[in-house]
Amino acid sequence: MKNRLRELRAAKQWSQGDLAEKLGVSRQTINAIETEKYDPSLPLAFKLAKLFKQPIEDIFSDNEK
């Protein structure tokens, strides 16, 4: 699944560790999502959307787009 997580995180000048702490996940989880090796759970996707004040669809898109 394609995502804009790295771009959004960089705009806030947060490290992967900073974002992980805000979400209650590991830094490795953030890295795996950013490198598209892991798709977040739906609850985590909602947390990300709320944190960045973006609709989920603006953060994540399927690989076919």
C-alpha cells in the first residue's frame, strides 16, 4: 500500500521515534509502514489520520493508483 507517511512526518520535523511514541508503536513499525513492507491496522490508520488531520485516503492509497 502506497502512503505519504514519510512526507507528512518530515513536514512536522518528527523522527520515526517521535511518531512511534505519539502512536504507541515501535519505531520499526513506522519504518515498515514508510517503506511499504507493512500495512497498518485499521485502528492505527485512524490514529495516523487523526494525528495528521488528514482523511485516511489522503495518507494511504492502493498500489494500483
